[in-house]
Amino acid sequence: MFLVFIDESGKPTRGEKDPYVVAALILHDSVYLDLEREVGKVVESVLGEHIDIDAMKIEIHAKDIVQNKGVFRRVPVKARIRLLDELFSLMCERFKNKLTSIVIIIVKDKALSLDEKSARRRMVQRAYTLLVERITWFLEDYGKELALLMVDESDLDYDIRDIVRYELLHGLYTSRLGASRLIIDTPLFVKSHRYRPIQLADLIAYTYFRIHAGRPKAMGGAFDFMKYKGMIERILRRSKGGRIEGYGIKVWVE
């Protein structure tokens, strides 16, 4: 079975003008425990001397790491940079051939002229329609096994559930693909602190959020998200000809 871990960065709201980004990290269930274990080792190795908390209880959250918030408030900037460097290296180098990512970037335009509820629904619908379509194509290309979508729970859960179900059963493109029957039509909404791959999906989503928001660097350049983008590209879904745009990355003006 394939496990598809999904997280977002930014909000599908009119109040925040920055883009809304949804990222998926796809892996076979046989990889899951190994990835969990290796992420835990990185967290313990980098943060062990700075935080007196069990590594298993430390949730990796990109925004908190960069902005020095939460449990990372007591961690020196050099250690926080090292943490991101090692996590991206783990994901995009050591596990490069075992992971696939898909990223959807919604650039806000017409949706901003709608009322708040309509704007939110429109942006979430577009993001998950585009994402589910590409996940289904991934299954068409690389495997004929079941897939379970595992989404970081939020106040969007019911919207996402309905959109995923509709796309798999009635979507203009997705429902016509044989692999649409391989995706369990009800996503599992989970707490991100329990699943390391969702935390890695957060790193991916936040990287593209920063770049498309026009803020590719933080802390005077100490955190360089263009560097991380180059690493992520190693695991993005590609066409047989090696194309990323439209396959692993989809930018949509909504």
C-alpha cells in the first residue's frame, strides 16, 4: 500500500494574500517505519543537547524552526539550520529513490473578490482537485496498489473529505483513470505530531510557500529556501521525459 502524507502552508483565506500551498509526500508502507526511525535519529542528534525533551515528542514544524518559536525558542540558530539541512538531506538524498512529492501552489487572484466562505471553498477545492489528479496519475505510472491519504487535521477536514470523494468518483479527469479505484475515497485526518512524514511534507510546503510569497530567505539569508527547493526537486514527480512542471509542481492562479 502507498501512504500519501499531506500538509499545507499558508491559508486559503482572503485575509492572507500569500499563496496557499498543499504538499504530498508519497511512500510505500514498507518504507514508513525506516523513515520514522531515521527522522527521529536526526532530531535527537541535532536537538538533544539543546532541549531536554524526548525526541519523539518534538514535532518538526518549519515555521517554528525558522521563526524561533515553541520548543525551538531555546535552540541556537546554527542548530536550527543544521536540523533543516539534515532533514532535507535525509529526505532528498538518502531516501531519494523511495519518496515522491507533489506540490500544488494556489496563487490568489479572483478568489479574493469573493466572500470569505466562497473564497476558502474555491481555493481548497482547486488545490485538492489538482493534487488528487496527480496522485492518481502517480499510481497509474508506478504501482497498482491501494493508496491511503493521510492529511494533517484542521478546520478544513470536511471540505477536503468531500472534495477528495467527489474527485475520485466524479472528477472530469481523475474518475476516468483506473487508478482512481485504488485510492481509498475517505482520507484519514491525523495529528501531525504523530507522523514524521507529515512533518516532512510541512517542510516541503513551507519551502514553496516562502518562495512564492517572495521571501526565499530568512534570518538575513541564514535559511535559504532556494537551496532546499533544489533538493526537493530530486524527489518531485516527473514525466517520463523528466519534466517537473505540471507533474510534481502545479502553480494555479485562482
